[in-house]
Amino acid sequence: MRPLRVEAKSRRVFDLLETAANSSHPMAQFHLAKCYQNGHGVDQDSTKAVELYCSLANRGILQAQISLGRCYDSGLGVEQDSTAASKWYSKAAHQGNGDGSLHHLVAVCLINGFGTAANAEMAACIFEQLANEGHSDSQYWIGCCFLNGWSRQENPKKAFECFSKSADQGNSYGQWMVGDCFRSGSGVAKNDTKAAEWFRKSGEQGNRYGEYSIGNCYHNGWGVAKNIDTALFWYRQSAGHGHGGAINSLLALGSWP
């Protein structure tokens, strides 16, 4: 529980931001959206945060475009939509700055061809540079490049190393892919127990792929004792975040909707 003094201070900051936001101050509105997103000084309301981000993003506020893209990317306050996420990343990318996070978003657009011609080689170069600087999202993406041969020679061992660096920083996608590598034996010795451990870490962060994968582990007894009830729990979590495979699994088990 947060100390009352901290809560009072957070509420005071929120009130000041709300006053400024009502005067159409764009950065006050942006930080107000952050308050709603994180529950600082107000009850957490991801939907309200998205509304504010969207209004600002449509007015060309770069920070809001990035934040809105991330909301779509993660399904926070809005239905998960990778295409919409990349659209907003692309809009932000065209404005440009020297921030490493934005450079990562540029690379995401390049690898997918959103808002610009697809260029896997350029994307991989950006991911690799940022990965070497410790950016966990880029470590995940350059791992995907090595795993799938996107402008890099396929190298499952190198991919696993990249995913592991990302996972060790708490990145839920890196954790999911470390689990996937252990599950499939790609770049590392197959180990279902470790796979389930990493899937769980990812799922506990709300990653729909991790949730679906740990659900599969409990459904099939991969690395954990088979438990349909627990599998259903994780499938429902994943389905709630829009994972089609989880929805299909629930349908097959007669538990959807």
C-alpha cells in the first residue's frame, strides 16, 4: 500500500495536470493520460488514457502517437491491433528524433512495411545496434531476425542468446520466446520444464502469447502436471487479450464464450 503522503501528492499533481489539460495544454493532457494509464493520483483507467492519447495523436503530438501505438501493441485500453500499432509508430517515425525507442519503432515499421517500404536489412541493422545498447525490445526483434532469417543468416543459437538477454530484463516477449526455444529445442536443448517456467513469467505479465503457451503446457502436460482447469484459466486470459489460438482452444473444450 502506498503511503498516504505519496497518494496525496500524486492526487495534487493529477489535479494540477487536469486543470492545465482543461485549458488545452497538450503536454498536460499527455501527462494526464499517463496518470490514467498508471493510476497515479486517480483510479487506473486505460480506456480514458487511450482516449486522451488518441486526441493528441491526431493533433500530431509525437509522444502520444508512440504511446497510442504501444497501447494497440499490448491491447492496453483498446483491442490489440498490430496494424494500428504500426500505423501510429509509422506516424511518429516520420517526425523523427534521436531517441532510441523511436528508432526501434522505425525499425518495426521497416520490418513490416508500415508507412514505408519494407526493408528487413535496414530494420535488422537498427535492431542490432539498439540490442547491443541494451534495449530489450530490440533484443527480442533481432532474435526474431536470426531465428527466421530476416536479412540475417538463420542462427537459432544466436537467436536464443538474444531472446535470453531480452527475457533477463523482464521483457515478456523475450520470456515467451525463450520458453518457445526450450519447448522446440531451437538453439538450446529441449526442456519442457524450463519452457513452462518462461511461459509462465511471460503470461504473468499479461502477454497473450505467454498466456496461451502456458495454457498449452497445462492442457498437454508439457513440463507441468496436466490440469485442464488451469489450462482453461490461461486460455481465457489469453483469449481476453485477443489471441485467436486461445479462443479456438476454448471452443474445442466447449468453454467459449
